[in-house]
Amino acid sequence: MSTFRFQALKETASRKIVAVEKLEKKSKIFGSNVFNDKSMRQFLTPEAYKAVKNAIQNGAKIDRVVADQIAMGMKEWALSKDVTHYTHWFQPLTGSTAEKHDAFFETSFDGSDPVEKFGGSQLVQQEPDASSFPNGGIRNTFEARGYTAWDPTSPAFIYGTTLCIPTIFVSYTGEALDNKTPLLRALQAIDSAATDVAKYFDKNVKKVTPTLGWEQEYFLIDKSLANTRPDLLATGRTLLGHASAKGQQLDDHYFGSIPSRVLNYMRDLENECMLLGIPVKTRHNEVAPSQFELAPIFEEINLAVDHNSLLMDVMQKVAERHDYKVLFHEKPFKGVNGSGKHNNWSLATDTGINLLAPGKTPMSNLQFLTFFINTIKAVHDYEELLRAAIASASNDHRLGANEAPPAIISVFIGQQLTKVLAELEGVTKGKLSPEEKTDLKLNVVGKIPDVLLDNTDRNRTSPFAFTGNKFEFRAVGSSANCATSMTTLNAIVAKQLKDFKIEVDALIAKKDLKKDEAIFNVLREYIKQTKNILFEGDGYSEAWEKEAKKRGLSNHKTTPEALKAKVSKKAIDLFDELSIMNHVEVEARYEIELEEYTKKIQIEGRVLGDIARNHVVPTAIRYQNTLIENVKGLKEIFGKDFEKIAKEQISLIKEISEHIEGINTKVDAMVEERKKANNLTDISKMAAAYCDKVKPYFEEIRYHSDKLELLVDDEMWTLVKYRELLFLR
């Protein structure tokens, strides 16, 4: 087996940089493979074009007759680009994407008259098998029917020779079986709530659109090296492996020169992204060796989520061409930074205003403060639900690991804005005197643009930070579908804005306050109520854990514990009130995520046991036998003096035996705990058992294995080592 490792090292060392086709300027090729506005104008009838635009902008339904016209135009566009198949592209509750390809090609009953056919019925709705996807009890296995339905707000695109049509995925009885459907409902909820509040400041606002700019972190590992690691192939992370002497401690990789082979991969990826209309803009080395990041320009959230899901597929396919494997796991290597997917979120009006950016007038800044403080209030009231939205077996490794935000949800706004809130907290209850109103507007609210101009500090330890004109949800995991966290964030802010408007309107009606006075009064109370969620310090410190506990903030460090917030009455009422999910859909997702967590830990346990016993232990024994033969030879030569001469070898033989015994004992104990967990029928108890009883053995087994890696002859060791995985590119 060690020859497999050295063969992989040889292949990696001899890699040639893959040439990348030079395309036209990005501005010319951007969206070439997208059925965008330009393509629709060219291939659709005026009636069909108007129907699609009305559906996108106003949510209007598309008549089936018009759908036939749209399908015909979409087909002609696709055929002009040598497309042969079409698929409904959707995002089931697996966390990834799904597709079933059908050919445009059809024949008549007797096999004659072949034709390329694609009608409105194929465009609007399809019926994939729903029973094989996670459903959390919504569908029985024998009730296989599920429907994919076209989402016209996300444009169709071509990848390879397939026309991909973004769709939602619902059960026969109408429950959402995907990540997109609840997101679309949440976007409707926040559009309605935010528009109502925005009208306090501008009556012309008719629509508010949440925007998202994600930052995708990832590792690139040579394919041959990755293929020698059963743990990487099966789980996406290394379950064993001693830290390399050189890791990230010199900070020499971050923002460093991008390796040539990696840079060509990035160029190839960017070409694909441009054709697919994914507006990637930034690329750079991240903190850990072999870790990188790319980020796009902000987009409307539904499209941004689709683009991120598509990107993760494309990254893997492009990596194949360059003999790489992309790792999206939040913690693929122990001892170096893991990967996140920072979600930068804001709200934009159809009048062109970012509601989380200050303006030039006191009124525009009061608008900014309104949405800024209401967002903080939403996070304060639903911090446990936000934590649940980012919970996963892989993200548990990253949160609180002194490289990423802690599991405690808090908000960072910076010292300058903290001072602004302190000033607003002192606003008089009820009506404001003319002097106070003038002073407030000119000297506090009026100066916000200048404050933000100088507010350049950042806090990488904060899970939810204000960064100038947006909030950055830093705790989202790199492998996650952004839809889950964005559905929750938009839902809680929508709920908060609804409640805010009720309170303001009540003060105007019952207390005879002017609009701005009523707004100031409500915001003042929110500032007082939300102080506990604001934190400017080091989120990694033990002092913050103690302080957060005093403040009453949650600190759920494991997924089974964190997910409980998803099925709380508070969460179910929230999603039900906003018509985002009913209790069946919420409870189904809870069950699915617990089951996914359990299966991932179960798989890791099985793989770890296999590697430890079938790779590590036999290799250690072979080396130990070599040492034993050496000691025997020394005894023959030196007789009674051999113990002194062979002292180090004998000590090493004993040490190896102790670690072998440690591995076997711990693997046996882990297997027994796994059997006990598997006998539990309650999924929440099973997940807890895997978390609390099975998973702790992982580190103990790893400890003994990693010690053996340092003791055993390097030429015998079968598993590619960290220094090779991380530094051979």
C-alpha cells in the first residue's frame, strides 16, 4: 500500500499545468449560456416576454398557452447552442442539487417522424420520484409522487449540452421538499414587510429585494493524493493525520502569490462562471495552505443562492480537468483553518436605495437606523434559530475553533455606531422638544455618514457583523446551501419589521406622535432591549463564554443541541405566521437534519475504524517486526550487552504496542457505542448518542494513530501525510 502513496506523490510532482482557452473579455461573454433578458427578447414573442417579466417582477402566474410560447423560444435558443437535453434543476433536502435529463428528441407512435419537442407542460412542471429524496416523513416510500415546478425568477442556463431549468420541488400534497420553496416564501414575506416600513420614508417604494454576496472558501488538493485517502473520499475530511511541521503559523499563504497551476484552475473556473452568468469578481489565497476563496458581486438572494449551488457543482467538474479535488468540508484538516461561506446580506429598494447604507440627509439616515436596529432586534430575539440554521456535523468542527465565529450568536457594529445607539437611547419618551429634535437630527443622525466613513474596524470573531452597508453572517459553513440561513434571516427580519410597523402606527394613532417621533420612540426601546446581543470584543475568549452566559445568550456547540430551536413553538409560529413553512415542513426538516447528522457521524466512525485497523495497525506491526528482527540480530552479535545497545529499539517496540493496543481498544469501544445508538428508535436520541457517546472516540483513536505516524518508518506509511496534501499543488 505504501507504493500507492509514493506513486501518487510521483504523479503529483510531475503534473503539467493545464492550458486554459482564452475567451473574449468578461463583459462580452457574461451570461452567454443564460436565457437572460437579451436572449428572451431575441427568442420570445412580445406576449411571452411580457409574461416572463411580469412573473419575475410581480409574481404573476403564467398562462399555459403562453408557457408553450416560452418553451418554444427557450428550445430554439438552446438548440442554437447545440443543446440535446433539458432538465429541471432543483435543490432537494440533501444540501446539493439534483437533475434528471430528458432529450428534446421524440418520435411518433410508430417510430417515424423524429422531432425536437419541448412544450409548456415540460417547462412548467415535471414529476421526479420523490420517495428517494429526504422528506422527513412528509412522504411514504410508496407515495413517490413529487413535482418540480419552474421558477421563472431564476433564469434557465446551459451547462454542457443540457438546458437547466431552475425549479422548486414539492410533494403531491404541496409541502416543500426542497430549499428553494421556503426561501422564495421568505423573500415574499420580507418584501412585503420591508416595503411597508420603507414607505415611511419614501412613498414611491413598491418593492424591497434582499441581496446576498457570498464568499466561498475551499481547499484544492491534487486528485492523486486525495485518492490515497479513504477518509477524504468518503467523508470529505481527514480523520487521521499528524500536523505538518509547517502549517499556517508563518501567515505566508494568506493573500500570497497564487500558485501557477491553481491560477489556471481559477481562470478556467471563471470562464465557466462568466458563461453561466455567475458574477465572480474576487479570488485569493486564504489563511491555510492550499486554501482559497472566490467571491461574486452582490445579487438578488434567490439568484445568488442558485449561483452558489451551481458554482459548487462547476468547481468540482473544472477541478477534474486540472487533476484536483475540491474540498468544501468546514474542517478537512486538523490544526489549520477550516472553511466558511460568509453571507453578506442587505436590502435594496426598487428606487435604487440600499436600506442598510446611510444617506446624506437626516431622514435617509433615520431610514438606515430603522432597518439597522430592527435587524439587530431580530437577531436578538431569534439568536437560537439563527444558530440552528447553520448547524451541521461538519460546521461543528469550525464554530468556536479559534478560527471562525463562536457558536454564540452576537452582533458586532463597531465603536462608532455603538456611540450613536447610546445617543439614541437617551431620546425623550413621547414627544420630542423642538430643540431635542433638531439636536438629534443634526448632531446624531445627521453625522452617521461621517461616522461610517471612519468605521473601518472589523471583528473576524463575530458571527454577525455590520460591515459598512451590509450585515455579514460569518458563521455559515462552506459546504452549506445558503438557502437555509437566508430563509431564516429574512424570516426573522420580516417578522420584526411587521411588529415594528404595528408599534409605530399605534403611537401615531393613540399617542398623537409625529411619524419620526414615533419611530425614534420605538427604536429607543429596541436599543435598550437588545444590548445583550451586541459584543465588540474577542469572541474566542473564555471570558466571552462566561459573559454570554450571564447575558442569557445560547451557546449550542453541537448540532443535536442547536437544532432543537428549529422545532420550538417560537420557530413554528414564526414560519407559520409568515406562510413560509407549516409545522409539518418545519418538523420534517428537523428530522432530516438530525438523520443527516447521525449518518455522517456513523460513516465517519466506520471509515475511521477501517483505516485505523486496516492501514495504521498493520503498517505499525510491519515496522515493529523490523525492529524486533533488528533487536534479535543485536542480541546475536552482542550477547548479554544487547539490552543496552538495543535500548531505543526496545523502547520503540513497547511504545508501538501501546498505541496499537490503544487503537484496538478504542475502536472496539466505539463500535459497541455505535451498536447501542443504532438500536434507538427516537432520531433525536440517536443523534445525541452519536454526538456524545460515539464521536468522542474519534479523537482518542486519532491520538494513537497520529503518534504512530511519527514513529513508523516513512517509507512504510501508507497514508499520504499532511505535508504532502497541503503543500504539493
